[in-house]
Amino acid sequence: MTGVQAEALLHPTPKGLYCPPGDFFIDPVADVDRAVITHGHADHARAGHGAVLATPETIEIMATRYGEGFTRTRQPVEIGEVTVIGGVSVWLVPAGHVLGSAQAVVEYQGMRMVVTGDYKRRRDPTCLPFEPVSCDVLISEATFGLPVFRHPDTAGEVRKLLASLRRFPERTHLVGAYALGKAQRIICHLREEGYDETIFIHGAMKKLCDLYSRLGVDLGPLADATVKDGRGAKQDFAGKVVVCPPSAMNAAWARRFADPITCFASGWMRVRQRARQKGVELPLIVSDHADWDELTDTVREVDPAQLWVTHGREDALVRWAEVEGRYAKPLRLVGYEDEND
Amino acid sequence: MIRFAHLLDRLIFTPGRNAKLRLLTDYFAEVPDPERGWAVAAITRDLDVKSVKPAQIKQLVYARVDGALFDMSHDYVGDLAEAAALIWPEKPGQNYVPTLADAVETLNDVTRAEALEVVERWFDALDASGRWALIKLVTGGLRIGVAARLVKVALAQYGDKPIQEIEELWHGLEPPYTELFAWLEDRGPKPASAAHAPFRPVMLSHPIEEADKPKIDLSEMAAEWKWDGIRVQAVRERDQTRIYSRTGDDIGPAFPDILGAMPFDAAIDGELLVFDPDIRDRFAVRPFNDLQQRLNRKTVGAKLLKSNPAFIRAYDLLWCEGEDLRPLPFAQRRARLEALLGEHDASPAGDERFDLSPIVDLGGWDALAAARANPPDEAIEGVMLKRRSSVYVPGRPKGEWWKWKREPHLVDAVMMYAQRGHGKRSSYYSDYTFGVWREGEDGAELVPVGKAYSGFTDQELRKLDKYVRDNTIARYGPVRSVRADQDQGLVLEIAFEGLARSTRHKSGLAMRFPRVNRLRWDKPSAEADRIEMLEAMLEGSA
Ligand SMILES: [Zn+2]
Ligand SMILES: [Zn+2]
């Protein structure tokens, strides 16, 4: 490798991953002066930083979620556009996770490090696909870093939902899906499978769905899942698809629907006990994170000199890398929650 | 196998009975013979295939994947079958996917050692759900929350036939039930009941409400005690002896003490009870809890047979030495039953396991009410009235048989935890753990004594749900802890049928059929009952 130590270029701190020569953080979990943000999920993108460098889509998502004053200085950068901060070159590469999501590439004195942020490798009609970047150090997420997590084909899961709609045409199918990314992706996949009826959405999703549409993601006909005259409302939603945040699936809000079937679109649904705990009747195994095979295939493809593993099940991926003869270490960064993915 | 695995996946997470029935009937309509028949057998647990031990499955996995990674995965997932099914590396090119029928037939043909090899090959071809179903099948752990009875109801619905006919046939049928399906689809004759000692669908009673009394002419009725055990049918026909539950499940293997002591070819309708082995001259009935320890087992050990011996207290005689007695009036059947069991009082000393439930003298409603309130034995849970002219017909014919249960016991308890319900109730906190006061180290504290999820109206449920949400002090997954102390807490008047000692509960007590009798919004929590009151009840009945 080169003169500079990897740890001197990026290392974990309580506020998140820090780059001393550039004096910036990547996805910090507390307020900082200068932040590089990989994507708009709340645990990665917080309000209150001095300056935010991110893709234009991520900037828009943050403004939609937190209001226009979410940061003092916005620095939208296009994919591949290099910014030099304190001698450190920084650019963003698609991560395939949600709209606007990117990996952060950091290069300094010949040392290149890639922070994947959250990512996945399978096709997502709502965002650009992941691009592998060769590097010295790959800092990989490991949300589903156990070999039991192998997400099945997404279209197959969506067909399960459509089959259930045909079998139980009198019941509302209430799909719990993370409001940013998962919800819009499920809607797009339903459209791809030929479902062209109106899809109803929870109020908390409206702004983000509008934003997706404005940024060119076609979601087809949507309507608010609100009760208009209070009477006969239950029947209005019989046999319909309603998309809501996971927290609303079993909340009092859900009572407005006709004998709902709760469907939860999440990678965690792979494990029966998790589905049972949440009282889910139709688990849909759809995730915006890389599964075990995607994680390991990506490491082999990028073939970094070092693998650093962060949020998720770090130990299993580190173990796997060691058996493969790779140098790997867990980062133990705190503050990232992907319970709802 | 794939289709079967998908059915299981869906059934496991579906709480509603009607939805489960729809999944089953759709499956019967979509899947051909013999696949669907084997699926029925697998779910009703009537399927016998060569077994593979969980440890052998583990060895298969260790041979394919890094053991350390599997251990981490097993730790995380909890269930071995599921961890193994999920972690198994796919092998593209292995495209022969076995059907359930292939699997069952092959497993019956091969040796035990070969069985493991074929299972391994199938693992490569199946997906994770399919592997899970296969592992559960061969390790004998297929429990999916669907009772055999529900499958029979689904079959009846599918073929538009009365459930009693299915129940009556059931024990003469063999998987994969192709004759049965032919009959259900009107393609073939009704299968002949081939089994000896078949089940005869049971006759049930109506509970007596105050308004029913004027309609019941006591002079036409016979009265008997309703014993607190489980209603069974014991049948011996030549070399075959069986004990059936009320719904036709064969529970005989768990009761060898009774199977071996049935001295006549007959079908007896009676109550299964446990007696005190130390009292020899008569059957002294033990509390229901002692019977509970004998239920839901495939086999029973010598120790339990000795400490909790079982017998049957006979109510009725349905069939005897080739003669169907069901068309006879109750009075005549009863006379035949008395003649069969003999004049003498049966007892453990005589190595017998059948005695006669006595006929109770019928004064009038007042005398009956007094007898019901103060029965001669703690194991009596009420009075039965049977029209003397009633023929024995399946189901609940109007006006023939009545049950008049004892008043339930009541206790004022305080709601401690609430859990979300299932199905239509999944957005409501509808399951409540309640407790009573006891003296702790820091003064009065609540100790949980039971859980209730019925007895309230929909309107009351909405209020209860709101109360839970407004008074939550902590959450653990689907459970909420609600405020419950000496100054504040919701008092629930709980009705229950009986009490027993239990080592499984913190309080050392277990309640039978607890349900909410009344919501005591008015009662201060500090005035709810104390554990001593329940202890005293136990002392009184022990
Ligand atoms: Zn994310
Ligand atoms: Zn994340």
C-alpha cells in the first residue's frame, strides 16, 4: 500500500466515521460542521449539520423530511463529480439502496477507501444500480450479514401479495414498508407485475411519494388512505392495497380497513420468529440491503486489501473474510438502526 | 413439496379460522391426488415416514458450510430446522424438485441410512421453505397450529358434506385418501367404514339459561352429574380398542391403563378422569390438573401411570356387541349400560377402569339448584338433563340434552400487562394478564395469577384498549406493561372454573378458563383481592 495509514484517513469516532485530513464525517450520528451523506434514511441523514455534501436527490429527500433549513450549506454533487476537501478527493458512486443513495469514495495520497453506506445488488426500479469501485479499503455494511439471509426473488414476493389479493378479495392488504425507498419500490414492482389499480398510501408517505414522482419515478395512481365520510369506509378498502409505515400496521389507524391482512415487506421476514413477533400474516421478504450472497460476492468482486465491517452482524462477515484469507475487522460504529428494513 | 411448503408458510401466519379453511379448501381444489392427501396426513399428523434425527441434519449442514457461521446463525434464528433450511447453499443445476408424494413414497422404500442421503439430495433441489417443510416432516416436528379437526372441517366444506360423516369415516381411511377425495368430488361412492372400533360423532347439550327453564318439563328428563374431566368415547371391537376425544382424535396411546381394561365389545360415551391411587374401594376423582398431565402425549411413562391413573365414568352406551343402540331412547340405552357394567360398584381394587355415572334424583328446579350449588364431589362441574326419550344423534339437537354448570368462582384482580390480539383484534390490546395482591418485601405487590382474553363486548374492548394505551408504563415487543399499583390500576372481575397448584406460574397457581366477568372501573385497585383468598380456595378443595 502507500504512505498513509488507512486509519489516518478514516476512523470511527462516537459521532461517526471521521476523516481528519478533510475534517468531515460520513453519515454522522450527531451534529457536525461538515458531513458527507450517503442516503436519506434517518439514521444516516440527520438534520443540523453545518454543511452537507450528497447527491441532489438525497439533498431533496432531506429537505422534504426535515424542512428547508436542515443544514446551513447544501453541496449537491452529481454521481462521479470529484470534490477536493483539504486535499482529500471525495466522490459518490451509486449504491442501489434507495433513490439518491451512494457510496462515498475517499482518496488521499494514493490511498482509496470506499464507504458503501447501505447498499444492495439486485435490481431496483427506483434507483441507479450499485457500481463496484476497486479500492484499498472497503467499508461495508452488514445489516443482513448472516448466511441465513438470502433474499428471494423480489418479483416472486410481490406475486405472493397479488395471489393473496385474488384469494381474499374482501380483505384489505395492508403492506408495512419503510416510508423512504421500500414503499416506492414495492409500488413499482406491483406496477411491473401488471397491477394498475389505485394504491392507497398512509399520510406519512405522501410527501416522499410526491418527491419520487417529481424526480421521475412513475408510481401509477395513488390515493390517500383516509376515510371520507366515516360511513361505509371499510368497504372502500376491501380488496385494496394500502401501503403504510411498519409502525402503523398494528396501530389504531389500521382499524379503518376491512379485516386487514398485515403484510410486512422486510428482509427480516426471512426468519419466522421475527414475522410472528410482529403479528404479520403475510411476510414479504423484500429488502433494500445486500443479503449474505450479495455481501460476499461484492467483497470478492471489489477485492480490497482490507475489509472493514460496520453496522449489522459484523462478526459473521469478518469470520467469513478470515476463512477466505482476507484481512477484515469490525468497526463497531453505533447509532444505525435498520430494524424496519 | 413446494406447493405444500407454501401452504404451510401461509397457514403458520394466518390467525383466522375462516382464512385457514379457505387456504385449505383452495389447496384441495388446486392440487391433485395423491399430493393433497399426503398433505392432509402431514398436517393431521397421521403420516409415518422414516425419521431423521435433528443431530443428523446438523451433521449434513456442518459438512456443507463453515460450522462457526452455522452456529452463529442457529443462535440467531433459534430453531434448528429453520437455520438449516435457510443456510443450505443452493446448488444450481439440481433441478429435480420432489413432490410431497415422491418424498413420502421414496422415504418408505429406502433404508434409514439411505434416507439421509435422499434428504441431502432434496435439500439441493428445494428452496428454503421446501427444506424447512422437509426437515419438519422427517424429524417429526411439524406443528403449525392447525388442529386435525380443522382439516376435517375443511374437507367437509370442500366436498359440501356433513362434518360428522367425515369424522365417522376418518379412522377407517388411509393416506393419501384418494377414495375420500373421489367421494368429496362426487366422482366415487362414499368410502366404506373399514375400521374396527370406529368413532361415532358425539351428541352435545345446550347450556340452560333462565329463559329456558319453563320450556323444560322435568318429568320427561333424567339428571346426571357433569364430571370435570374430558368427554371421550371408548370403543372396543374384537382386537381393536380405541379412545376418542370429542372431535374424533384417537387419544388411546396415552391411556394404556384404560385400553387394557375394557372387558366388553362396546362403544361407551363417558368422562375421562384421573383417580387417587391411594383410595382403593372406589374411584376418588382427582382435580382436572392431574388429568391435564396425562393429556397431549403420544406415550406415557410408568411413573405417571402409577401416580395419575385414569378411568372412565360412563354416561351412555352407543353400540354393543354388533348392535347399534343409538336409535334407542336414552332410558333404554341407560338400562343396557347398567346391565353391561353390572350391579356392583366398580373400584381400583377390582382392577377395573370403568364405572357408572349415577342418575341423580330429580326433585324440582329448587332441589336441582341446591344439588348443583353443593354437589357431593368437588369434581362435579354441574348437572346434565337428558330427555329420557332422546335418541343419540350427532351435534346439538334442540331441546334434548341440557347442561347446567355450577356458578363460576370470582376474583377481583388488577390488570398488569396487555398484549395485542390476533386476526381482527390485532390492532387491539385484548389479552390481559391480571394479578392479585400479596405482601412483598416493600409492602403490597401484585403477583400475576392468570390471563384472560374474552368475556367483554366489542365496545368494552375499545375502552380497555384505550385504557391500556393511556396507561402504558413500558413496552416489550407486543406486550405493554400498564400502571398497576395501590393508587391506580384497573380492577377486572375474573370468572374461572377451578384452581390448581402449578410450578409453571410465578404465583404457584393455575386457573381454569379465566375470563373477564365485569370491568370494575369503580373499584380502587388497592381493594382488589389478595392471594390468600385463592390459597384458601385451594386448601378447601385439596
Ligand atoms: Zn438505509
Ligand atoms: Zn443503515
